[in-house]
Amino acid sequence: MTWDSGRAGIGAVIKVDEIYRMYYHSFNYVWGVWKIGVATSTDGINWEKFPEPVFSGRPGYWDEKISANHIEIIDNTYYMYYTGHHYGWDYKIGLAKSEDGFTWARHQDSPILDISQNWEDDGVGYPSIIKEDNVYKMIYSEATFSNNGFGLAESYDGVTWVKSPNNPIFTTLNTSQGWDKIAYSSIINTGSDLRLYYSGFDQNLIMNINFATYQE
């Protein structure tokens, strides 16, 4: 049994020197420690996995189960923003750093985002980040069973984040389809607008992919 025999969950994908790197999460036992591995590709279609994981959850800690959601390169250092939780609750956003994208160490201030606003219920996670005018902007999810909205946090250094007092910036009430739950946000700059892609769930938990145009 290999370390990733239980799942290959999609994570962050970046391109470095014409090579795509995919940071996926996996495990060989769902109730055990989750880990993050790397696969590389020259075309984004055919992938080759590294034999061993590059980052691991910690048994008994808040980030026992982890998934890599976003990777940003800041001052030639790789920043991995990941969601961690312990047995299905207490979701938080952590940060690990690397000089080469393969050897990672947790940042001393991790987790960098935890619950502090009433709407967040019992957890936050699944960050997506863009940079505008020297400010990093993170869209994150309320990450428990409610899945009722997305929040905004901003940072000048990628480590210290300040949440918007206007959170949540997008909820199920803002969806034209009237989804029962929303989750897994991803924000991109198209050059003409900011688009927030996300998953919407109906009452039967049937999932659909949607997008909204982001406005401050």
C-alpha cells in the first residue's frame, strides 16, 4: 500500500520554468494523517508523481488532515496556503514555506487564519489569492457543514492577514440559483474583471460550478 493509495485530491497547480507542478493531497487511511504530494507535467495533461510526499499533516493537531489550496511565490520563496482540520471540524488556514517548492516547513505563525467573525461558524478554509496594487487579497470559505458564504482578507506580506469588516462578501443569498450551500471559491483576474468561481449545492447536495463577477 502506497502513501497515496486512498485518494488523489486536486490541489494547487503552478508553472515553474515551463514545468507544471500539481500539489495534491492524499492518504492511505481516511481517518489517519493526510499528506501532500507533487506531480509534474510538461503539457498539463500527462503527469508524473514523485514517489514520496513533500508535506505532511500532524497527528493529533489542528492540521492532521491537510489540502494545498494555493501557492504564491513571494520574494523567491514559495508560500503554500493550505486548509487543515481534525476529524471533520475546526478548519483553519495554514502556511508553509519552501525555497524550492519541494522541501516545506510550517511558518511559525501558522495557522494564519482562524475563526473570528460570527458568520464563520466553526471553521475557515480553501483560500484563493490574487495580488492587486501590492496588496494580496484572499477569498476564503466558511468551511464547515453550513458552507454559507465567502470572506475577504488582505495582506501586504502574505503572512499577516486582516479580514474585511464587510464579511461575508458573498453568500447563498447572492446566488441567482438560490443554492443551499456554496464552497471551494477560486478568484482570477481576467484582465477586464475579477471572477469568483465556486461550487453551488442544492438541497440534495448536487454540485454545480458557477461564477460571479467580484466587485469591491
